[in-house]
Amino acid sequence: STRKESSAASDVYKRQDDRGGYIKVEIIVKDSKIESAIMENIDNDGKEKDETYGQSQNEGLYKIAQQAINLAKSYPDELVKKGSPEAVDVISGATESYTQFIEACDIALDQAKQ
């Protein structure tokens, strides 16, 4: 049996949020199955959002920003477990990241089919 391997990164995907950030994904597809997924949550300066993201805001907004980043980190693992973007459940508190993640996945998977 031949093994067809394909992967695609939606690195041209720049659906920006209200602050100029975006989600970038790389998905490895093997034998028509999602084998791995990596997500980068990029801020408006082009850097990955980390524990400093949102610090310029007040304490309440900083906590909300950090919670959203941490909650969204589970989306790639859920994609691998569930097998398709449509099967990944939205997490309350990370809905904007969810929308961007699902759209990026759809783009990457479409590219992988070509």
C-alpha cells in the first residue's frame, strides 16, 4: 500500500481580530487523518501571545486576555482527537480564537487536498 503524506500550513491566513492579531495553524494529514496540529496565536506586533499579552491593559482585562490564550491552547489537541474542525467544541472565554482557529483549519485542510 502506498502512503500518501500531505501537510499544509495556512500561513497566509491573516483573519485579524479587533486588535490586529491572528491565528496561524499547521496541520499534518496522513492517510486522510489529521495526525497533528499546531496553532500560533499572534498579536498585532507579530509575536506569539504569551504571559505578557494584555499587560498594558488593566488587571481585569489582562486576566481575561490570559484566560482566553490558555483556553485556546487546547484547540489543536481537540482537532487531532475529534478528526475535523467542525467537531471541535467552542470554549467559553476563547470564542474569538475559536472562530479564527476553525477558519485557519478549513484553509489548511483545503490546501492539503490540492
